Amino acid sequence: METYYNPADLQKFGNIGEWNKGLADKFFSYYGDVFKEGELTAREKSLIALAVSHTVQCPYCIDAYSTDAYEKGATEGMMMEAVHVAAAIRGGATLVHGVQMMNKVKEISM
């Protein structure tokens, strides 16, 4: 069964430099630095990336960071909890914009 997102394309990500090596090199250098151990552990960064992957709905990122987080010792429960954190933030962001709607309706109904 074919899908719009071909899982094999994830392995081709490094090829984006074919059409602009300079920018790709800068991106991958930055990307690599971001995921180095720092104030956050590599596992914590991977869990954040997994949560964000769900929020931006990137199937490639979901595959990559599901694998990465698991390989860095994250449990299934930790990964699912990270996804729920992302869902709560995304849901809250939608709902808080309801205040804007309420303000506008109050304004136009006066």
C-alpha cells in the first residue's frame, strides 16, 4: 500500500544538500549542536522532539524520534506522556484563542 509519506524518504533527508549544500551544511551543523548533551540530556531532547513531531504532524520526525527516544532509554510510557503533553498544549492553544473570539463577539454585539 502506498502512502503520501514514503518511509524510505526519511533516509534521504541528508540529500537536501544536493541543491544547496551551503545552507544544508549550516542546518545540519546547527541541528547536530542542538541535540548534543547540554542542560538537557539527549533522552530529554529526544522526548521533546517526539512531542513536537506530533504537534507539527511530521510522520518522518515521529518515526525518527520514536526510534531515537527508545534507543536512548525512554519507555513507552514516557513517550506516550510526551505526546499527551504536546496534545494538551496544542488543545490549550486552540482554546485560549476562544478568548479572542469572545472579545470580538462582545465588541460587535454592543
